[in-house]
Amino acid sequence: NWVMKKFYIFLFVSLMVSLTISAKKDGDAVYLFGVSYSYSDSIVYFTEIQKLDAVVMENGFLPYRQYYAYELKDHMNFEENMPGRISMIYFDEKLNKLEKKEQKIKKHLMEKENKIIRYLGDKFKFVKP
């Protein structure tokens, strides 16, 4: 009886560990937003915070992150007709941490650099590479 209890506990713990590992392999949600900036323009454009499903982070970094920045840069160049802008992305697995980061960046841009913040809204959506 005691041996069976230990066996079931071991089986349960093993199952939970394997489920956790398989969930990590499939990937979790990662949140990201982009910023498009030009030194010669007083307006800084932000994307909405977007959720990417089933992303496997690599050592704390978003894989192919440069492609997301290129995607925003291309959108600003060709769709918005604003060439020569610098595009950056920010990401995190925790939405609230990313929201705080976004607020900090906006506050700095408005207070320290006197920039105007505009959102691209529905015009732009990141596509998983």
C-alpha cells in the first residue's frame, strides 16, 4: 500500500514535469511592440502591443527579432512613405512588464526629447517570420 502510494506520487510528479517541459518546447506567448523614430521628425510612431503565440525564446531573446524590426521599417518606408526611419522592437514574455517598458519609453520621449507619440493602430500588425 505504501509502495503504491509512492509509485502514484512519482507517476504524478513525472507526468507534471513532462507536461511542463513539452509546453515549453511548443512555446509560450511573447508580447512585442515596435517604435519607429527619426531624428529629423518630432513624431515617434508606436505599434500596439501584440501577442505572438507559440514562440520559443532562445536564451531570453526573441528568435528572428531583427525580422520584426525590418518588417516595421518596411511598413514605414513603403506603406507610410516615411523612408529613413529607425525601427526598434521591444518584447517580453510578461505583458505587464512590457507595458511598463512602453510607458517608460513614451515618458522619456515626450518629456526629455519633446517628441509626439502616435500609434499606427490597425495599419500595422507583426507577422511571424
